[in-house]
Amino acid sequence: MKGVIEMGSGPNRVLIGEGVWFTSILDPKFKSNRISVNLEAPLLEETAADMAVLSLLLRKACRAYPNMTLLGSRLAELYGAYLDGEVRKHGSKEILNLTVQGIDDRFALEEENMIQDCAELLCQTLFDPNFGEDGMFGEDDLRLERQYLVDTIDALVNDKRSYAIDRCVKVMCQGEPAAVSRYGTREKALAVTAWSAAEIYRRLLRTARAEILFIGCGDPSGAMETFRRAFAQVSREPEPVPDAPVKLAAGEVKEVTEAMDVVQGKLVMGFRVGDVSDRRQYNALRMMLSVFGGSPFSRLFVYVREKLSLCYYCASRYDRPTGLMLVDSGVEFEKKEAAQREILNQLEAMRRGEFTGEELSAAQLNMVNAFQTTGDSLGSLEGYYFNQIFSGWDKTPEEDIKDLLEVTREEIMEAARRVSLDTVYFLKGGEQNG
């Protein structure tokens, strides 16, 4: 039946198969619809590279459109629809994502059913890949996508800021899922075979929890029924991936310095925040981060960067599934110790409540603006609800804004007291290590 959800309503989540959920979020201001399928698997170093190569292979071709030329022609017929695939990391989970986006039915010149056509194309890429008679991906396709992944991994070192953050997390979380890259290692990427990629694919279809998101302005009922029928044809034995235990506090502080041919040092400080499963505590932590280092009005920006000129940039970020908070900054080599001390001084100031009402108001406005702009694009809205679903929450941006504005000064101070320093990583200039 058409019109199962009224325009402008909140998310509607429906179980349409064994371990398969379909969530619709509608907003009449859009002219397009975005459909994504997300398959959940454990984040393991042994399989991460296979998952990454698989996402590249699935987005490239399917049996109906066995090469990029034919697939591109089909997308052109769908008025320039967009198809992509990637792997995402969420705590202890690696998620294979396939996405299609196209114009709404109302704007098709020949009254084509665009939503249905896009949903069917996404099902073709997921359920009917371009296998040969042996049930494997073609060697030529496999070789190209494997090399693409290797090149992507090699290129990560070129972005020194991201590289330093990644190294800090690996040092900090050795033996934990958080230390595993969503792309796997270079060695594992080179070892991916047509057989291993096909094996991962079949295991995913059988065991993965599936989350399908429909975001846009159209009627999702036809797409929902298309996926219901498609998953009904697959033998399903869903195996939910448990969340990894979150380390509640840091132990002895680890300090690691590495050298590379860089002209600007990269200081990354890794903190443990613990298990923030209580929504009120989580909102207090988000407000604390905004005041501390999450905006151009934050204490890290104003004091460490502007007033004391100890760094070129300085910002904080938080990942709830792993309980990690990171502060990263670009510093001159000789200012590393001074910058590190001042960052900790500003954290102590947060614990003591030494932030003004103006700072708190600026942080609130910054957070409100961030949530208000969430709905500006289909991609950002999908990202928001993706994190909500895989975090086990069901808030809307409007509800998030209301909850954040209720956070008190005392709750922000308590959130800062939960934070403990775990690891200090510094990338300095000089001859490269190893």
C-alpha cells in the first residue's frame, strides 16, 4: 500500500526478514531518494581487506551489467543515478555499505518508477554479482580492485594528520577492535583472492544483520517490498555482532615518538572516556567536547592556538562505540611539551568549571547549528541515522537539540572528570622509522 509514512514524519523502522530491517525517513524538501543497504560483520584484521575489496567489486558490476560501461549506461538511463559501495567502521563492527541515489518518481519524464528501478538495481548488485561459472569473481576485476585497495592503504601516509591519529589509536588500542583499520593491512590486501572475496560475500548474505535505509521524499513501500522479496530468497542465519567491551579508564600513560620527513609535528593525545551508555551522560560529554575543543570558540582553539600560539590547529573528537577521545594538533617540534601541558591544563579547567556562560552559549549554538544542518543533504541525514541505528538509539536531530540544551554546567564538569589520558603520540621530523 502506498503512503505508509506521512511526509515529514520521523523514522519508521520495520522488520522485513530474518535480521533485516527497513527504516524510512521522509522529508518533502528533497527531490531525490537515497537507499542504502548495510551488512554488519565483526571487525577483524583477518577479514577487513576482503570486506573492502568486496565492496569495490559489488559497486563495479553485476550479472545484468557485467562491466562498468554497461552499469554506467544503466545509471545514465536512470537520469544520472549514483551507485557506490564502501566499508564503514563502527566500534567492533565492520559494515559493508551499498548505496543508490536517484531522482524521485515525480520528476521522471516518462513516468518511470524511479524508486522501484533504483531499488531493483541495488538488489542486482547485492544478490546477483558478476560471478563466473565457477561461482567466483573474475580474476581481472579482482586484480584491479585489489590494487586499488593497496594504493588506498599506501596513500594514507600522505595525509600526516590522519596518519598520526591512526597511529595513536593503534598504539592505544593494541589488541582491541578499535586498532583494526576498515581497509585491513597492506599484506592482507595483497593476499585477497577471488575465492576469499566470494567466501566473505556468501557468509555476509547468510549471517549479517542487514539495515536498509530509505531517505528522501518519495513513497518507500515499493522499495521495501522489493527488498523483502529479495532477502526471502536467501538462506538466512543472522549472527549479531556484540559490542566490544569498552575500557573504563586509562592505566599508565604510554608515550610514543616516531620520526618522518615532515616540517610540522603532529601531536595526538588519546584519552579514555569509558562506557557512556546513559544518554544524559553522553549529551553532557558532547557539550563538554564542544566547549573544550570542538569549535572555533573552544578553549583549545582560543587558548592553545590563538592566545599562546602553541600550535597551528588543535581540536578534540570522540567516538562513542570505542569510548575514545582524541585531541590532535599540529605543532612546531620544540613546542610539543608546552602544547601538551596546556591541553591538559585546559582539561583541568573544564573539570573545575572554569568556562564562562558565553563559552557555553557559543558551544550550544555550535551544536544546534550542526544538528540543524544534518537535514541539508541526503548523505548527511543517512549518516546521522546510520549512527543512531548502530548505536541502538532512535533520536531525531530535533530531539538531540532539545536534550543538549538541557545539559547543566555541573554535568559538563562531571563529564570532563571521566576523561583519563592513555597515550601520547608525536610524529616529529627526521629520518623515518622503519
